[in-house]
Amino acid sequence: MRDHHKTARPRLVAGTEARAPLPSVTDWDGYGCADAMYQAEARKYARYAVLRGKTRMSDAITEVIGEQRARRLIADAMEELCAFESSAEAFVGYSA
């Protein structure tokens, strides 16, 4: 049963009675907050593309983030996948 008397209250900082300040989102890699969110989404799509065996991102994403950033993200995703595969192979070889 819900307690309708409870209300959302800001958290208190441990040991004080002051409200915790809201965290500020710092700029990431020289871009603003919105660009950082786009960058995170683009990185996710790059990983999906590499997992599907593709070496390019979709034209729509490439148009938004630029050709160089798209290539860099694909290269980074390929490096991550290779590192993961080699560590997985080493783990399987170690545990066998």
C-alpha cells in the first residue's frame, strides 16, 4: 500500500542538514552537454555497426556528426571489439 503522505524531498548530504547540490554536467571532449549526448548515442550506433560487421555508420548519423567523427568512432569500436575478443580468448584458454 502506498504512503500518500510521503513526498519527494531532496537528499541531504551525509553529516549535514544542507541539501545536496544538483550535479552539473561538465563539457565532454570540448563539446557541450547536448553534443556529449549525441556523441554517446553515436558511439552506441558505431558499436552496433561493428558488431553487425559493417565498417560505416548510417548516412543519417554520419551527416549529423561528421565524416571524421564517424570514422573515428568506428575505429574505436573496432579496437574495443578486438580487445574484447582477445581478452575472451585468453580467458577461455586460461580456464581450459
